[in-house]
Amino acid sequence: MSTLYELTGQYLEIYNLDMDDETKQDTLDSIDWNEDYENKVEGYIKVIKNLDADIEARKNEMDRLKKLNDADKAKKDRMKTTLEESMELTGHDRVDTPLFKVSFRRSKAVEVDMVLLPDEYKKVEYKADKTALKRLLTDGQEIAGATLVENKNLSIR
């Protein structure tokens, strides 16, 4: 069986011949081009559907592993908090065991109240409101820097 590339090439060769449309169609029919093409398209769709299933299965597995990872992180955080509280309550700043040394480390962090902070220390990020732009462009308004582009997407049902 021919590849999709070869079938497309055959079609284009016949289409570009200098003959009427009926003769072109008869030529395509004589080599069973439509049937071969439909079979090839069906094969492509089967592979696409299998890939979709594989993608979905891996996504589900990634979601499952992420939940396990998140649960372990939460457990670790609870255990660290319990250890910190225990060391503080018992007056320990440092505990040395044969395997580990545990101590508190001092650090400094900046806490910010965005309402009181002067504008010169704030970062502003702008993002286009594409939903509103689409509505306005569809209604015929012209907006500098925005155009309505029509895409052609393959639909498989």
C-alpha cells in the first residue's frame, strides 16, 4: 500500500495534468485512489487515537504520582514542624546524633504589604485580554496591535 505522501503526490500529478475534471476523476477511479486514500486516512486516525490513549494514560499516571509526591511533601513538612516545635519546647537549639546534626539557622526575609508599598518598588505585568479583544474584533472594531486570525484545525470524530 502506498504512503499518504505517495498518494498525495499521485493526486497532485493527476490534478496538474492538462485534461478536464471528468477525465482526472476517471483516472483517479481507475487506480482506486479514493479507496487507498480513505484506507490510509483511517490508518492515520487509528494511530492518532492510540497515541491519544497513551497520552491520557501517562497523564493519569503523572497525576497519580503528583498526588503521592504532594502527600509526601505535606508529611515531610508536618514532621519538620513537629521536630521544630519539640526542639523549641525542650530548649534545644542543636541536636547532634551519630548520623545527623540538627540546628536552627537564622535568616532574613522581606515581608511586603502591597497596599503600603510605594509604586517604585512594585513590578507591573501587562497581559492582553484576548476574550474582550476577540469580541471587539468580531464586532468589526479595528484595534492597533490586534488582528483576528482564522485558524483551520483538524477535527476527528
